[in-house]
Amino acid sequence: MKAAQFGKVYLVGAGPGDPDLLTVKASRLLSICDALVYDSLVPQELLDLVSDSCECHFVGKRRGHHMFSQAKTNNVLLQMAEHHSCVVRLKGGDPFLFGRGAEEAAYLSHHGVPVEVVPGITAGIAVPAYVGIPVTHRLAGSSVTFVTGHEGIDKRRPVVNWRALGKASDGLVIYMGVHNLQYIVDELIAGGLAPSTPSAVIQQGTLIGQRFIKSSLDQLVDLARRKNLSSPSIVMIGMVVDFQVELCSPEPANVTMPIPF
């Protein structure tokens, strides 16, 4: 098929959760799209921006609850592009950071569908900011690494070399790391990262249910368990955690999630 036979698909970043952090371009596209394909962690307030005539499809995944495979999601996007002129693929955070956005873009492009990426504010920057923690600081961190903690502990050949990573960057921002936190902390310390390194876990960042803990690296797992922290959470490790400025923290948003966690 030729590209002219398809509508255009916009891979849009929904931001970290607070609807006020949605970009102007994303808001405009939501108001004019005639098809919407959206993920988990997208608040109802963003879904309310689309018109009543918009065809909406939920394709969300959560750990252990994959209602839709990536292949099915790709197929839904292709079908929507065949029947609609403006399709928004709404993804939490930024579509090109740990969100399979590049895979979806490549799939659509391979089939001749025009695609445009609309970046979004990623949770790895916004969530720490909502508790007053900078991801870099002139006195504490000139480098920061964004990394997924979602890998299985028993994976034969892990992609993330935690032992090397611990001393390769001034700060770590770990997505989806709570489930494997014990393994991650053990590996970082085994790689030479000081057990006293300041660390934090922020759950439901930017939202009214936001919860936050801070401790040394070697005490982080125990504290996270005692406080019963779970996904979605961001883990921060590095000296920048001690440069928290609480008074500059924005007010978390009170939103409605249409799909239960």
C-alpha cells in the first residue's frame, strides 16, 4: 500500500501523570484526532480531551497483566491508520524512552504509514522534581543515567551491567525497578558503589497518591518493603538525592485513572 492510503499516526507522550504537564501540541492533537490508542497510566483527564466521535482503544500493559501483546498493539495501530486520518498513540512519559515507541514507529513506517513523534516529559525527570530532587547538580552530579530495572533476575545474559554502571555515572534514575530492587542494590554494591550512597524511591510521582522515601543505598530495600512501596515508582541513586529542596516541590495532581492498577 502507498502512504497516501493511510492516515497519520502520532506517537504522543502523555507525560508522567499530572495532566498539566501535557505539552501544548499533544493537547491539540488529542482534541482533533479521530482515533486514540492509549496505554495504562493515562489519566481520565487526558481521555476527556478527545471528541465524543473519537474511536478509542485501550492497549495497556502492567507487570504480570499483559492484556495486549505488542504484536496486537501494532495491528490495532495499522487498522486505525487504514480507517482514520488522524490517529494518536498516547503513551505514558515519552514515547521513545522505555516505551517501545521506536518499535511501533518502525512497524508503521515499514507498512507505509506516516508517523510523527511528539515528545513528552519523562517520569525520570518530572517525578524527582515533584519531591524537589534534581537529577543533576553542579556540586553533586554532572552525569545521569536513565536505566530500566525491569529485567528478570534470572536472565542468563542481562543487558544492564549493574556492577559497571554503579560507578560509571554520578546518578542513576531507574524505571520499573521496585520489583528487582534487592538484586539491583546488591549488584551496585558488589560493583563498588558505596553502601552509604543517598537513594530514594518515589511512587505514583506527580499524582495525589505520591509517596516518597529516602535512605542510604544499603537500607533502601528494607525501607521500601516496610513502607510497602510498589509500581509505578522511580528509583534514584546518587549524591544528588541529598540536594533535595523540599520547598520547591509542585503540588501533586488529583486525577482519575480509568484503568485500575
